[in-house]
Amino acid sequence: MTTNNTDVTTGSPRVGWAAANARRLARQGLIAPTGGGPAAVAGAMVGAHAQVLSAAELSVALRLDGGETRESVRTALWTDGSLVKTFGPRGTVHLLPSADLPLWTGALSALPTGRSAMPDGVRMSEGQTDQVVAAIADALADDDLTVDELTEAIVARTGPWAGDRVMDAFQTKWPRWRQMTHTAAHRGALCFGPNRGRKVTYTNPHRLLPGFTPLAGPEALAGLVERYLYAYGPATPQNFAKWLAMPANWAKELFGSLAAEGRTEPVDFEGEVAWVKAGDTDFAAEPAARGVRLLPYFDAFTIASQPRTRLFAGAAYERALGGGQAGNFPVLLIDGAVAGVWHQRRSGKWLDVTVEPLGTLTAARRGELEEQVERTGEILQGTPRLTVGTVSVGAHA
């Protein structure tokens, strides 16, 4: 059954928060598992944030059928190559379906670029950027390289200026070229390779995907908007801009052009004009977003869902957001809303899980929470021990 309420003023379908949130949860695999394996899950999430790789492994695996563990994600990433680890939205590390890399690189390389925040003497010119990206692509064409090895290869191809240690980073100095690591990834010249011991390596995505070519920018951006709206719609241009860390006016122009082409359509979302993919206006009349979930750091659902004042309602807005930024705390979801925070600490085989609810748990909810903790232990391959109490660990940096 679907709703067909229409706003008499705008003529657009009317969508409430409960219906939108329930549909997002369902499409995210947070009501029932997502079929198709880790790559399909990462695609449904429109990328899994992987700055903390263990959190990404948990994000993806918890959306798979029971019995799947983080090893399923690692196999998809490092063995069968259906996932790729690279720099995605906001220049942050993500797991993306390898098959979607042409769309992602086409879209991300077409985003507007403002003036670099790097100071004079550190900032690279457009010409230097092009040289570095070309050097990276060439250096990684035949081998995986560590940062130090890649630095040597870039300097050999461009000159010593690219290796000057002028970038402030974690109480040390990085070589100049590293300010363009994410740019090289967005242009399809670089992605992560398997770790070599404790060292990160980079590789050229052409080695993983023979014949790989980024899509043309306009078509790639249109495709990215459609995927975003399918997963997180209804959404406004401002929501999309925030998700990508791009200017709102640019997003408004992009949404306007896609509406003119008939690729998106407006709805009345809680009294505000928002957008969905064209034809995607069915929402459940009686949305079911029941149950308990534990979502890790930087889970895509908590980062991309808007408005945050509805997802993080009441006390959750203060407790579960790090300075207004989603993802900095693992969260407890109850019936589709953030209802607490949690933390896990590994000690040998033991996985100590502390959950801090923002209200009283009923016996039924406590039972569901225990099931979620068991599932978390299964995914992370540890023996879980649950404590319901205060989480003393602060927000992730």
C-alpha cells in the first residue's frame, strides 16, 4: 500500500518523516538484510565510510545475512576485488563497489574546486597538480607502492618540489604532493592497495579494472544524485551539498537542471520542498521502522540522513553528535531513531560492549539489544560481553 496524499498548493506528493525514515532504513538493509554481498551493500549505502576500516567492515557486514563476518568484506576488498577502498565524498576514505568506480570518479572529478586552503609556499598550482596526478598514475601502473616509495617515484617524474616536506600533518611534515592524494583518486589515478605489513599501499585502479574509464562529468553527477536520492530521499540540494561538502548554490543549480530533464521530481517533505528520483514516490502508508540496531562510527545512514534534528531528536542531538557532526559516536537505534551511544573495546577474544541508552530499556528492548551485541561479536569475531551504562569514551576525532 502506498500513500497518495497531495498538497493542494504545490500538487506534489506529501511525505512525512516516519515514512521517509522507514524507507531509508529498508533500502539501507537496516530492517532486513541486503542481498548480493558486500559490494551490493556498499552500493545501497552510496559508499561506506572507511577512515576507520574496522567500522566500515561492521557497517557493511551488519547489513548482510546472519553468519557473514568482517572476513566477507575483506574478501570482497582484497581477494575478489568487488569492493575498492578509495577517497570518496568529502575527500574521505570509503569502500565503493568496484563496478561503480567509473561513475564515482567521473562525478567527483567534476565537482567544483575552490581555492586551496593550503598556505602560500605549500599550495600547488593547477599545473603542478596535473603533473603530480600524471606521475601518480604512471608510478602505480605496474606495482603497489607505499607512501615513501610513491614519493620517490613522483619526485623522479616531476622534480624535488613535489617531495618538499612542507605540509603540517600529525606533528610532522608530509611531502607537498600528498595534498593531492584525494584529487588523484577522484581522477581515477589512485586507490588503496593491500597493506604491506603495517604500511599502507596505493595502486592504480586500472590494474583492478582493466578498461576502466571515468564517466563524463555531467552524466556521472546525474547518476550520483539519483543514487543519493534513492537511498536518502526525499532530500534538498542543501542536503546533497552537505553530504559532498560542496557549495549549496552549486547543488541548487544541479538539482534544477536534473528536474528540467525529468530525472528528479519534487515532494512536500514535512512542509518543505524536497526531491526524489523521478517516479520514486511510493512510501509505505504504515511505515514499520521497529527494532534495535547498533551502528558503528561513521555509518552512512547516520551521516547522510536529514534532517538530523529528526533522526537525533531530543537528548540524542546533544549526546550522540560530536559538535553537530554525525558519525563521531557509534549509535544505538531504536525504532529508527538515535536513542543512545555505545562503544566496544577488544581484549584478546573478548569484545566488551558498553551501551548507554538515553532512556529506560524495556525487557523486550534489552533482549533485542543482547541479540545485536551477539551479532556484533559474530561480525568482529570476538566473544561479546554487554554492559549497559555510561560510555566514557569521547567523540572520535
